[in-house]
Amino acid sequence: MPAYFADYAWLPHGFAADVRVDVDHAALHATTTQAARGEAERLGRYVVPGMPNLHSHAFQRAMAGLAERRGGNSEDSFWTWREVMYAFAGRVGPDDLRAIAAQLYVEMLKAGYTQVCEFHYLHHQPDGTPYADPAAMSLALVEAAREAGIGLTLLPTLYMTGGFDGRPLSERQRRFGHDVDGFLRLVERLRVLESPTLRVGIALHSLRAVPEEALRVVLEAVQQMDGRMPVHIHIAEQIGEVQDCLALRNAQPVEWLLDHAEVDRRWCLVHATHLTEAETRRLAATGAVAGLCPTTEANLGDGLFPLRAYLDAGGALGVGSDSHISVSPVEELRWLEYGQRLITRHRNVSASAAVPSSGETLLAHALAGGAQASGVTLGALEDGARADLLVLDDASPLLAGRDAAHVVDTWLFAGNANLVRDVMVAGEWVVREGRHHDETRIAARYRDVVERLARGG
Ligand code: NGQ
Ligand code: ZN
């Protein structure tokens, strides 16, 4: 049974000195005492849990940077970005998706993400016809995660309508669509593949895309399959959708959802951006996770989440890289705090009297909320958790003169050099000395695919 030792390891209540970690069949056992060091291999000065990434659309990695030019006469917005994204999505097939996702997952691992929640809706051929194997696109993601060695929470996504008014899917949305039965068949099919590194949940694309009756039927069916299955939804990202929801359902999106579904700890509400004060308190009380994607939300011009009020109400949260214009938990957490500083003109907004460090507050929330949204026991160096950990690079000049109390703040707020040196997922080393074991091959295949897609092939 491999045994490791860290001078300091991030335990559920912060850094503890002299921690021994034993790894037994992908799970870990942590002890703190110098005496327990024994024959354990010393990892380094600072070890932290692997970070869950609670929101990803893998294919969008390959279009990062292609939507930053002003379009013709239009005023650029989320909705014009979405057209660029749809045009790109229409060209991606299963082999392309596998190559793009594997490259993305290598980047995630190197940045410190060890589990990714794939909110996956690119199901069928571009004209809407299912592939010969209707699960082909989902399986491409499963294969990509396996090649890279990252943990995957696969969230096949239900997408049925093009708006709150129930209009049919547009031509470009056709490949996303399912009826309820076809969707549940896909979920059942994927569930048999579950393993310590593959968890299957579901996503409802948005209230725009799932009619009320379908929402009810699907939630009942998945409750029968597995009472703890993660359920994710895009909820209130854009003012336009909040206004449509108010106009057609006479309620704000979060308010409507809380009134019509039993939202609890299984749920992750992605982009819970636009909340009234009452919704903020109600959402926090459900125990559900607010899925925040600060770099994408900034990139798309979404708005700012009411972080302080939500934390005061005891709400759970985690972060995701979503459209992958950035692949770094550091940048997500930093911008979560910076957005608040810019709008409030204060500093250390997420910190509190109980936990005065901004970085430690953000890290603790993102680990716990991310793990909860993943539906896997991880995000903590504690007994029985999956053995996912990061070793920080104690040779980095950035950590010079930093005691344990300032390490997390330095990691999150001091520059752009990646401090993650080694990464373990489920007891296996996937990154050592900053290199992923298969990064050269995976990057070469990615290059070929993206160059062909760019040529329109
Ligand atoms: C998505 N992405 O499904 O990829 C969405 C945009 C939509 C973000 N919301 C499409 N960031 O919401 O209709
Ligand atoms: Zn999304």
C-alpha cells in the first residue's frame, strides 16, 4: 500500500503539519503525526486536495479565442456568441470530440482539476439524426477522460425546446434534442459504465429547454435509478432569460425551480447569477451548490453573483471552467473575489471574521461544493475519499518566505506561474514535475483535429 508524507497537507479544517497519506485501492487514509512518517515517500512541503471542476462543455475548448471580434452590425452579446458557438458545435464529430476533450483534460489536470463535470448536450449528428451508436458522443468523453486520467462526472443533458414558449429546436439546436424516453435510455446505458473515476448524473439544459412536464417525469425517473444522482441545470445567466421567465411563468428562474422541484444537495444550479435577495436566501437553504464560472461569466457579459449575501446565508458553491477561455481553478477563484472587489470597492470580500483568508475561504468552498456537485467523495484528504491530491512546487520563488498561513493566498493571488507540480487521481500519478505522462501524443492529435476543423474539413 503506497504511503506518502507531506510537511503540510490541507485537511478539512486547513493546513495541518506532518501528514501521512496511505493510498488503498484509489481511496486514501490520512494521519497526522510525525511518528506515522515511517517509510512514507515525502511528496513536498504543501499538499492540497485535487480540485473538482463542476462545469464543462469540452468541445468549446477548441473555439476559445474565436469569438472575440465584433460582429457586423450587431451589438455583441451572449446571444451573438451563442451563434458562433453553434456554428462551431455543428462541425464536431465523435473522434474530434475525443481529441479535443483529451487535450482539455490534460490541461485541467496540470492546472489542478482532478474531476470534471461534463454538461454534455452535443448528442446527435448535425441534422439531428442519432449516430449508429446513440451514445457515441458521450462515449467519446468517457474515452477522453480515461486517456487523460481525470475523473469524470458525465451529465447527459436533456434539451427539448428552443425557449420558454416551448418553440421547437432551431436547425442548429437539432443535434442536442431528445424525447424523455430516448434521454432516459441514454442515462441507463451510461450508468452501467460507472467506476471510481466515472460517475453518471443528469443535466437539464435550462428552463428554456425543458418543459415543465418533462422536468417532472425525468426527475421522478432518475430518483428511482439512484436517489443520489447529481442533477445540474443552467439557471439564471442572462437578464433576457430572467425576463422571459417572468413574462411566461410569472416568476424568476430560481424562484420557479424551487417552487416546482425538490431542490436539495444533489442539485447544482449553474450560473445562478441573477438572484433576488429572497432567492439568494432560499437557494442557500436548499443545500444545493451554486455553480459559478467567473471567467466564462465575465467573457460572456453575464453579470455578478451576490457572493457575500449567499455566503452569509450559508450557501454552498463551486467553480467550473465552462467554455474554457481559461482552464485554471486559480483564475476562477481569483476572479470570483475580484468581481466582488470591483463592484463593492472593498477588499477580501469572501473572507470573514472566522476565516480571515480570502484564498482559504474560496478554496474550502470550491472543494466542498465541487465534490458535492460531482457526486463523488473527493475534494478532501480524509478517510475513504478518493485519493486525489496536488503537490505544490515548493521550489517556486513565489512560495519563498511564505508560512502555511499564506500559502493558499499566494497560490490564488500571486501571479500566473502554475504552482501545481504533481497530480494524483484515484491513487495514480498523472502529472509529475509539471508534465502529463501522455501530453505529447494528446496535443499532437488535438492539433491535427483543430487544424482540420479550421480548414472547414
Ligand atoms: C451552453 N453556455 O449550453 O453551452 C451555454 C450557452 C445556452 C453557457 N451558458 C447556450 N455559458 O445557454 O443556451
Ligand atoms: Zn454551461
